[in-house]
Amino acid sequence: MTRRKRTRKPDLRRFPGFLPLTLLCVFLLYAPLLIVAIYSFNDSPSITLWGGVSLRWYEDVFWGPESDKFKQAAINSLVIAVAAATTATVLATMAATAMLRAGSFRGKGASFALINLPLMVPEIVTAVATLIFFSAIGFSTGILTILIAHIVFCIPFAYLPIAARMEGIEDVYEQAAQDLYATRWEAFRLILLPLMTPGILSGFLLAFIISLDDFIITNFVKGAGVETLPTAIFGAVKQGIKPNIMAISTLLLAVSILFVTLSYFAGRMGQNRK
């Protein structure tokens, strides 16, 4: 018998032009963010001329003439993000349990498609449809409409890491618990839920940052007089880009990076526990 030769997987790094294309993509993605972060420390009131390193614009964000507006917008964003992420995580956990632990049932494929549909539909379409729905039922726009829209939009983002974690947990642990006279609820609460904690935490953090950074849907359903941090930044930019806007954007970027990093390490913690 002839020995079959083992085929090596292609190394993308050896493809001609791979490195320059990668560097170009990284530059286009992160150069604008880096420029905004650098110029947020500019002492000059100009956004194009460098006047030295200073924290004056960060002081302006917290104690300047527009600080009250941005503080209220930040509070609204945090309250909505926490409430939306918490509710979306609970619903996503219930959905993942039904999809992965309830066995086969009629409409399972359709249910999976509906859960992930917000990921496929363009956000502008979701925003317009949500606004039309609230207008059709006579629901006044405001904080509550933003919260409802964010919950619906964040469910698939919370569902993905939770479902991925649950798929990696064999059901033998729950079966063993039920063999020892535990009820299905006790097996879920005492066995499955602690094992799912890293995935649930990762889903919550991901949903939180998606809600905190959302602009398009929020701008459509927020109503008059209600602002979140992204919409407040957009409103200020329409009057002209000021250095304090760069400082706010840098702070929001830092918070986003922090929560995305925490979500990543929460997912890795679940893999290590497995």
C-alpha cells in the first residue's frame, strides 16, 4: 500500500501581497481613531493645528459650559445600556436553553432565524421599521422606546456567546444530576447555569457595548428632548467639530475597548474552564 502524503494547510502569510493588504486594512480602520485620540490632547482650539499637549478639553467635557448636557446624555446611555443588556441577556439565555436543551420541535429552524434576523437586516431598516411600529400603535417616543428597541437589537449579540458556551457543555452533567433526584430546574440552576456563567457574562458585556454605542436606531426612536451620548455627539458635530468632541469620542472609545476586552477574556475563561 502506498502511504498517502499529508497535505499541509496553506499559510496565508506566504501569499503574495498579503502583508501589504493587511497593513492597509489596519491603517484604514484604526488611523482615524488614533488621530482623534491624539488630537483630543491638543492644547489648541483648532482641530488641525497642533498647539502642544494638554488636558484642557477633557476638563471642558466634565466642567465646561456644555458639561451638563453631556453628563445627562451619558447617564441616559448608561441606564439604557445596563437595562437593555440585562434584559437581552436573560432572554438570550432562555432562548439558548430552549434551542439547545429542549430537543427537536416544530419551527426550530425558523426560531433560530428569527433570533439572528436583526444581525442580517440593515440597521437603518430596523430603525425605520421600529419608528413606524411605535407610531402605528400610538406609543410616544422617549427613553422607553429607546430601551425596547435596544433590547430587541441586542438579543442576538447576547445569544451568540451564550449559545456557543452552552454547545460546549455536554448534557451528561444535567442527566447525572437528574439521576440523583434533582429536578430539571435544579439541574439547570445548580449545574448548567454556573457552567454557562462565562458565556452569559460575555453576552452581557457585548450587548452592553452595542447598546451604549448605538446611534442609528436611537436617533430614530429617541423623541424630542431625549439624548444619549452618541446622539449628543452627533448634534454637537453638526454645529462644527470642536476639540471637546474629540475628547468625548476618545472616552467613549476607551470604554468600548474596555468592555470588548472584558467580553473576550470572559469567553476565554469559559474555554479554559472547559
